[in-house]
Amino acid sequence: MNIQGDCAERETSKIKLYMKTEARSMFFMLFQQGVQVKTSVGLNVRSILKNVFDITDEFIERRISTILLDGKVVDDIDRAIIKEGSTLALSGAMPGLVGATMRTHSAYESFRRAITYQEKENFYPERIGLFTIKLFNVLTHELAPTLLKKGIILHTEQLKEMFLEKERILSKYLKKACIDNNEVKPTMLIHYDRYKGMCLMEIDFSEAENDS
Amino acid sequence: MDKIIRINMAAEPAPEVKITDTKGYEGLGGRGLTSAIVFKEVPPTCHPLSSYNKLVIAPGLLSGTMAAMSGRISVGCKSPLTGGIKEANAGGQPSQMLARLGYAAIVIEGKPKGDDLYKVLINKDGVKVEKDNSLKMLGNYETVERMKKEFGEKISCISIGPAGEMRLAAASVACTDIELRPTRHAGRGGVGAVMGSKGVKVIVIDDEGTKMREPKDRERFRQANAKFIEGLRKHPVTGEALPAYGTNVLTNILNEAGGYPTYNFKEGRFLGAAKISGETEAALETERGGVATHGCHHGCVIRCSGIYHDKDGRYLTKQPEYETVWAHGGNCGIDDLDKIAMLDFLDDDTGLDTIEMGVTIGVAMEAGLLKFGDADGAIELIKEVKKGTPLGRIIGSGALVTGRVFGVEKVPVVKGQGLPAYDPRAVQGIGVTYATSPMGADHTAGYAVATNILKVGGFVDPLKPEGQIELSRNLQIATAAVDSTGMCLFIAFALLDQPETFEALIEMINAFYGLKLTADDVVNLGKNILTMERTFNRLAGFTKEHDRLPDFFKREPLPPHNVTFSVTDEELDQVFNW
């Protein structure tokens, strides 16, 4: 499924789930493949990281070791700009020579110069737009919950596939589900045939905790 | 650890064992010792499977001590795959046990006249070599089971599978892990074929009645070890990423960066990467009752391995690591972790290098022998190797031979050895190491060791265009030194970022041996090892023209970034100018 290729499509449905926190990890696979977010684009990587994830400069410095923008390693997060349709991938510390090479400001930067991100745009207008985020390894656990709460945009086929695969976990931890503000039975998430194209999914873990 | 076991397999009427001192090789361990013995005692032009070649098995300088992470064992010889000098190393238990018995190395010399197969028992009472033809063509798992029945469960084993017995150039030497399974392999370069040519099926090590090796300065050693462990635990790679996800945590990032060789190095991204990533693998292992965080030897504090269960919750293999998952996965277009785990098990049981097998099957797919993505076809090919069919013997001889037999132009090898899991067009610096390492294409030959802490060749400015040549040189020097200690190379990540952890390692060596080594001495050790290895290769007929990547890396752009390998031959020739 080409997530990036579907960027131009707009969401047709809004899905809201109320779940127990134990079920968080069932959604992590989605972040390896990439999910879209709608936010102000045309800003540098640092600004977008702070806006989207509500994180501090210290967190960026300490926890995000590797940043890839459109598949290239970003060293200067204040210069690299995220545009409509961009793909931003984030990783914690990685092993191996190549893992160290891929780090932001790596001492081995010369090893991967062919894939180091060079910003070509001097100006890109700020506007609301869609871009893709991928989260890997420890950062999935640390950053995905915030995004799930704020809402992610993904292809409904991708979502159906995940619901089918995780049906057992879903039935155990799902408290309530709404599609386009209408409450539906959990089974409807898998068999609902009205949503197609892209959809916005938000997950509220806290309410479920209160319920239980 | 001041004795060497020398087993002459050519002696009549039976193999002869001599225990010698380490004269001429004092202060050497691991790769330093294997390369020194091969350099001094093996004629560079000999046939690798002849009686003139020697198989050297050596624990590291700190193996058998309380030092954390000191369980690597080096296996050296003239390689039947590359035709040059070879050191391949593995984890598992044999290194610690052999060192505790006081042995710095086992040297297997000569070659028996007939086709009898032998087992070797090493314990506190000495060394015994016995004929045992009942072990013929057994897989590594069954071989170890038989040894357990005969010698009990407190042993460790170094063995070969059918691939080694058939003297195939991709054959590995297996070492048993904590659970006494043959899952840790000195994989690269066909070292198993050399063991097979000596007629040795298995070496059983029983360290009952021995104690930990005692340092000269016990308290200083204890403190340095504690500091070393603290450094490993606090570092985000050794304390967090590796324990949680293993080395396969690299899949997603390499794929995203477009440097994940896919379909026999045709593309830099694999659509199925997320299905076989370290994150997915760890989650699956946990879900099925396996283990996602596990050490391969006692004293490991990183614990980057794991135990992989099948769909029914039964043991299938150890956690396949990044190189294996890539070689059998993305490189062959296979995105099914269960099939990859089965391939890993078959490789281990047959005694094959997983990287070489994945690269070889990729070449076979390129040839049209089977389709990319055909996991069952790949499994059948490894089974052919185990059975010793003509096709299996071709596949078991590695990528270069397979490419020649099937007329394939695009064969990703350097010095005859298959390239590991990083495309050198995207990560060009590692291409420099692939091209110039005396070992052939080897991702561990130049690791992320703290070159600027070591100040190997002075401080390197990574922003200079020539930075990658200097860095590759320095990394290769530093790696050769670490490979001599018996330390797992994964300590490199903590050494890279934390000078105090690197100092703790040197302090441990000094406290153990009563030495005053400095960083300069470590550098000199690394340089000496590389000089010996390069000299051996030169005398074996290698020239600078062998220090090259296959031509297609310079000509075929790699999607998605459409980059080619742009380091010039002249630059490559500067790597070993020191």
C-alpha cells in the first residue's frame, strides 16, 4: 500500500476508539509503515517535532538519534523543511557502524554523504497540509501514544487489515468505538463497508481506564 | 592461558596431540593469535583444503575471566572462499570454557589419509581424539545431542554440519550457546570446510573442575569491570535498543534510508521490511512465548539475542539477527519471518553461513532458478545443500560459484565473499571497508570503535571529502584490536560515545595481565594484525585490483536515491597507507 501516494486523498471517515492502555502496542506496527498527520507544514523539522509530539529540545537531543526526511539523513533540523507530502522517519539509537553513521551529526557522516539531506528550498509557504510520519524502535513507545490521541490519518484498508489481524486484542481491550460520531459495535470496525480511502483515527486511552 | 593444543591429523596410525607453550605468540589472543599463527605457519599459496593449511581456534585475551562480554572465539585459517587469510568469530560458551582450561588456542594441522571422522574431547585431564564415523553427515543439532548423551550437559561443542564435511566454501563452524544449542557460528569464509578437510566433526569442551581465570590485580580488575558494565548498561544502544530488539532493529532505518539491499542489490528499499523488522520480530517472539532478550554466553550484559518459537509455540531457532533476516529476507524478496527463521535453523543445522547463503540464493533468483519471494523454494535449496545433491553443492559453495555456474553477471562479492546487509552505494564508507578488508566483504571489519578516542592516525575531520578513507582505515585498525580481546564487537557502541568505558576496557586488560597498555599500544596491535593479514594475502597472490567492489556498484544507480558508488580506485588504494 502506498501511503505517500495517497497523500492527496482526504479522509472520508472519522473513527474514534476508547481503549485500555494495554492495547497501545497493537497500533505500533502502523507507525513502522507510516501514518499521516495533518498539521502546519512548511516549517523546519524541529518546529514540527515540537508541534506534533509536544516534546522539548532536550527530548529531541537526547532521544531522537536518527532523523530521515524523504529517506535522507537530516543533520540540520533547523534548516530542513517539512513540506506537503514529505515523509519523516524517527529512530532511537541504532547499533553497528551503519547505525552510528545514520545518527544526526554523526562522526561518520562522510560514510553516508550520498544520502545526507540537503535542503534546496529557501522558502516554502507555511500552510495546513499532510505529511507522513514513521516511528521506529523505542520512539514508537515514546511518541506514538501522543499521535494516536491527536489523531492519525491512514488508509482504511490498512486499518481493516490491522483490525482483522488483532481481532482478539481488539475485542479484549476496546471499550467503545464511534464512526463519524455514531457509536458502533466493535465487529463493525472490521466489517464496516462505508469507509474507503483515507480516514482519521483518534484513540482515547484515558476514558477507557475510567470506564474500567 | 599459556598453552596451545596442536593436533596433527596426518599422524599415523592415529592423530597426535601435543601441548606446547605460547612461545612466539605471547600476549596475543583471538584474531591476533589466529592471524599470527596462520601468517607464520601456513604457506600463503597452499590449497585451503590441503594438509598445509591449519585451522586455529582461539579464545580472546579476556575470555574465561569475570570480564563481561568476553565470550567471543576466533576461528582462523586460509579461506577456501576468498583464498586469503580468514578470521571468523562467534559467541557461545566454548571460548570461556577453553580459556578456563588454560588453552590459548587449538591448532588443527595436517590431514588424515582416509575419510574417517573424528571427535575431540578437551577437559582438565587433557585432550583425546577418537574416531567416530557414526557422526557422519549429521546436522549440528543431532551431533550436539549425541555429545550430550555421551559427555553430559555441562559441556560446550564446536562442530561442523554436513556442509563442512563436504568441504563446501560457505560452511561455518558452530558453537553451542547457553542452552547447549549449536546456534552461534563462525560463519564467514568457509572455515567449516577447513575443519571438515581435517576430518574433525566436533570438539567437546568440558571445563568441570576449573575456575575463573584470576587477574594479577584482582581489585583493580573488579573495579574496571564494574565501570565497563555500567558504561554498557547506560548507553542507549547497548542498554536499550539491542536488548529490546536485537540487531534486527536496523531493518527499518536502513530500508527507510534506501540502503537496504533488495532483490539481489537491485533496489534500496523492500516493501515488506516492516513485516520482518526487529520490532515485529521481538513482538512475535514475546507473543509466542519465546524470548526477545537473551544472551548467547554467560557474562553477556547486552543480551541482543532471543529465542524464536514457531506458530505452535515450539522452539524453532535462536532469534535470527539482522544480517540473516536481510540475507534471506529483503535480499531474496521474502517477507515471512517464520520462513526466514526456518532458513536460519536449516543454515545452523547444515553448518552454513547465513549471509553467504542469502546472497547466494539471491544470485540463484537473479539467474531465474527460482523467483524472488519464493520462500519455500529457498528452503528447498538449503535442504539440497544438506543432502549434498549437485545443485546443493553448488549453492553451498557460495555466491561467486553459483553466479559462474548459472551465468549471472551481477554477483555481489568482494574477494569471493558475499556482501552483507548495507548497500555501499548508499553508505559509501562501508563500501570502502568491504572493498579493502583483507577478509573480503565484511561488515564487522571496520566497526564503530572510538577512532577519535584512540586517535588512530590523528583526528579525522568527517567533513573532509577523504574522511571515509581515513575512517575506514582507522575503524579496521581498531576492530582488529578489539577482535583480539574476546570481547563482543557490540561493546563498540558504548566505547564510541563514552571515553570512560573505553578506558575501563584497557584498564581491565592491564589489571588482568599486570600491563601498562596505552591507547597507542592498542592501535599498534591492530596495525600489526592488519599488516600480517595483508602480507599473507599479497603472498597468496592478491593485488590492489582485488580491493574493489563489483563493477555494477559504480554503474547501476540504486533506487530510490539513484546513487552509485563514487569512491575512486586511487582513493581505495590509500586505505592502508600508514
